[in-house]
Amino acid sequence: MQNKYLFQIVFSLFLAFVLLGCVSQTPRTPKKVQQVPSWVNAVLPNDTPYSMYGMGIAKTRELAIKVALSDMVAKLGTSIQSSFESVESSSKYTSSLDVKQKITSEIAKIQINNYKVIQSFRISYKEFAVMIQSDKQKFISGLKTDLQVKKESILQRYNAVTSRDILSRYNTKKALKEEAKKLLPAIFILEEVDRNYKKQNDLNFVKQKEQEFLQESNKLQFYVYGNAKSKPFIQTIKNHLAKHGFKLARTQTNAVKVQLALKERISTQSNIAVLNLNVKVYSKNSQIGGKSIIMKERYNGSMQAVYKNASIHLKQDIQTQGVNELIGINLRE
């Protein structure tokens, strides 16, 4: 009986402790869900005379910054394309598709270095959002400096080639014309971000380089000649030059002369004909290029077939390498 009372007392105490623990246990506070800030889904602030804005979301903060910079450049690109189209329609500037593609390509290369992150938020474990702000005045100043440096470089190289032979002038002015075209994105960007910038002088610079190349191109003509055996190869080179818009002269006067001389030898043991086409290129009385081209063809008893096959292979080589490389023209500026 005494054991029974003892068991009841112990059980009562245990039950009391359990009930007391339940009463005194503090309820858990539910974890707050961090809300996405309104700026993440809001429209970006409008650019001002002093600031530009970009927004990006990516896996990491660093990648989100890159996306935001690309976003900033893309906004510039949209405005610039529109600006260019209005200029082009009024001035009939030049080849529409070609220039638009170049502008799009060059805009994508723009580097914006003067920026700071003004908002950042981790949306989830795999997404980060940032908003960046760029110093517009520093961006404008950097663009103007870079534009001026590139223009001066083009002018220096243009002046350095004026006393050289016509083919060197042609090749250099062609390269400088293409470099001048690459200035167009900076010109149209400056017009978009700086209302005080007057683009006409810089546009005229680009036009001038195009016109100077066209003038040089109109002066350039080739006179291709050689010995009797080289006739098939003379025609191959003439056809390639004509196909690519070069003029063929009837006389040597004021023309770039391409002289061919062919020698061959036949190995009767292997039935292989080895042709040595010696090329020399002259401007006035100065040799400006030259090369020995070795061609090997199967000989089946007909030299006419050898020449025909060799001229076909020469044509393929010209198309692959270009005529300058094939005939040994020095393209150094």
C-alpha cells in the first residue's frame, strides 16, 4: 500500500513538471520574409545632364553589374540608331545597312568605367539585383578625348603615306577610311548625351576620309603583262582584279605594272610539271612587290592541260589569299 502511494506521488510530480514545461515554453516567432524593394521592378530613373542609369539581375553581384552596364549601353544604342536614321535620311550619308551594322558592333564595345552601385539586393540564393549610376560628364569627356586621339592618329598616318606609291596610298587610305567609319558610334553617342556637342565637323572628317579613298581608287589602274607562257595566268589575275572593281589599263602609263614570267620543267619519271611563275610589281620605275609562285601539276603529255589546271589553282589561291598577298605586295603603311 505504501508503494502505491509513493508511485502516485511520483507520477503526480512528473505530470506537474510536464504541464509546467508546456505552459512556460515560449512560442516561436515566425521568420520574416524579406520583401523585394520597389526599385527592382520599377522603371529606371531618367538620365540627367549629370547621370546615366542601368539595371541588372544575375547570379552574382559582379555579373549583375555587367548586365547593368550592358543595359546602359543598350539604351544608348537605341537612341543612337534612331538619331543616325534621321541624319541619314536628311543627308543621304552613305551605305545604310553597312554603317548601321558597324555602329551596332562598335556600340557593343563601349566601356563605361565611371560608375557606382547605388542599389543592390539579393533576391534569392541564385539572383542578385543592382542599379548603377554613371558620371555622365566624365563619360562625355572620355569619349571626346578618345575621339580626338583617334582622329589625330588617322591624320598622321594619312600624311605619312602621301609621298609613297599609288598602291600603298590606296591600301592605307582604304584602311583609314574603315577606321574613320568606326568613329561614328562615338560621334552619335556624344550627340545623344551632350546637347552642346556639334557633330558636323566630325561627320565631315569621316566623309572626307571616304572621299579621299574614292579619289585614290579612281586613280588606281593595273597593267598586267608577261611572256607568252604566262598568258593563262595573266588572264586569271586580270579577271580577279576586274571582278573586284579595279581598273585595267591598256598601256603602262600611270598604271601599276604586274609583270609575269613563267618557267617550267617536267619530271618524266614522276610525270609532274613544276611551274615557276615569277611576279614583279612596279609603280612608275620602282618595284613595290614581287613573288615567285611554285605550282605542281600532273603531266599527261599535254602542257596546255597543265597550264589550264595551274591557272584554276592560281585563281583559287587568289580568292583565298587575296591578290596583294599572292603577288607579294607590301602593305605596310
